[in-house]
Amino acid sequence: QFSNLSVAGFSGLGQACAAHLADDALSRIYSQQFHAINPLAFQNFSEELISNIDPSSWGGASEAQFQNLEMNQDKACSGLFAGQIQRVPAVALAGLGEACLKLIKPKALNYLSSTQLHEIP
């Protein structure tokens, strides 16, 4: 569990470490901690890790994090569910690409606001 790690500590979470995180390692982090995660780490997050992140944490998501999630070879975007994606700031969804969008369950997208939908490329 990383919930006690400082916000500054999350910026040091890189690709190599991200590939070895337990599925529940980020399950109890705060949105400020989420926001501080090095965007490159998202290239190595697993689907299970993504699906276990608390929905309220996704309020800290950034466009750069979604751009890197797009490059994820593990198809981690398929771990996103409605409770998470509806909390993502609209501006962050501008980083959501076609490959990632295809992996998100269509039902999850039904919960997006018109502002969020407008930001998706």
C-alpha cells in the first residue's frame, strides 16, 4: 500500500517500479497522490492495478497520464470502469486515444458528462 507515501514521493514512481506493483498497491491513494504519479509509469500499469484504484482518486488524473496509458502494452485501459472514468477531469480525457478508448467498456462511457465527452479526441 502506498497511501502513506508523500505526494512528492509519487513523482518518483517510474516505469520499472510500476511494472512490479501489486494489484492493490494504489487502491487507497488520494487524488493529489494520483496526480503526482509520473505519467511514464502508466505505460506499465496492469489492468488489475487500474481496476483497483479507488474511483475518487481519478479526480487527480492528468492528460499526460492518459497519453501514457494509451501506450500501455498490457491493455490496462480495459480495467477502467464507470465509477472511475466519471471522476476524471474533462481536460485529462484529451489524452485518451483511440486504442485505449476501444478497451473501455461502452457502459462506462455512458456515465461521462457532455463536457467530458467533448474533450475526448
